[in-house]
Amino acid sequence: MSDVVAGVRQFIEAKSAELSGETKVADDDSSSPPGSSTSMGIFELVTFLEDRFGVQIRDEEILKRNFESIQCIADFVGRKLQR
């Protein structure tokens, strides 16, 4: 699971640096990860997760609770990997 957290953090921090110059984002920050509040940001994040971790994310799974923080995203991907 730590590989999932690290991979998600790396992607989110890279997006954050692009958008705001911030390079550190807390894993449990309850605000939406930088760049994920737009449709394009969500699309990029979902595409990254599917490519990096080999999961398939259905439209109905794109919910705030699954994408609220780095830890929420990692937990969501972890559950998908267990299936």
C-alpha cells in the first residue's frame, strides 16, 4: 500500500507544482488534491491511476469520498487492487 501512496503523492505533488508552485501536499489533507477539482484534473488523475496501477475506474466511482485526499485515493486504489 505504501507504493500506492507514494505513487499518488508523486503525481499530486507534480500537478501541484505545475499549478501553484507548491511541492508538498499532506497525505491526509482533506481538501481536494491540487488539479483534481476540475474535470480535466479528474480525467488526468483517473488516467494516471488506471495506467500506473492497472485498475479500471468506472464513472460512478468518481466520488468526492474516493478523491478527497492522497490517502483517500490510495485507499480507493488499494481496495480496487484487492479485487
